[in-house]
Amino acid sequence: MLSALDRRDRPPEEGPAAGLQGFAVDKTFLSSLKGILLETELDFLRCVSAIIIFLVVSFAAVTSRDGAAIAAFVFGIILVSVFAYDAFKIYRTDIVPRATQGDQQ
């Protein structure tokens, strides 16, 4: 059995996919139901994490009471509302129909 040091000392393998052995994208998985659900859930989590981050930064900025800080707070609240709307649309169009389809089957 080769250790990590032995593999590192060998010359690189030749061929078009030699460097992509562990990083190749499985397109059949991404087009399957699990892959589509994973993509939807990641989009939803992206929106929720952006909402949390912008809320924290907006409230931290407004504590200094400067004019620019208040403008940053208003801009952050606008961004929070945009991300909340995006999360709502993702939830309504992608997550809810799949849950109801699973209940019917």
C-alpha cells in the first residue's frame, strides 16, 4: 500500500483526466432527483445565510450613528428583503411541490 509520501514523489499520470480524478462533476447525479434537490437546498441556504449576515452587519453598522452608517443600514435592510423574497420564491417553486409529490405517491 502506498502512503501519501510515495504518491507525492511519483511523476504525474498522463492523460486528459489525470488531474481531475477526484474533482470530476457527475452530470448524471446532478440531473437526478437527489442532485436537483441538493441544488435547490443550496440555493435556499445561500439566501438564508445572506439574510443573517446582512442583518448582523446592518445592525452593527447602525450603532455608530453616522450618516453613512444609517445609509448602510437602509441598504442592508433592502438587501435582506431581496434575499428574503428570493428564498420565498425558491421555497414556493422548488421545495414545496416536491414535498407534496412525495406525499401523493
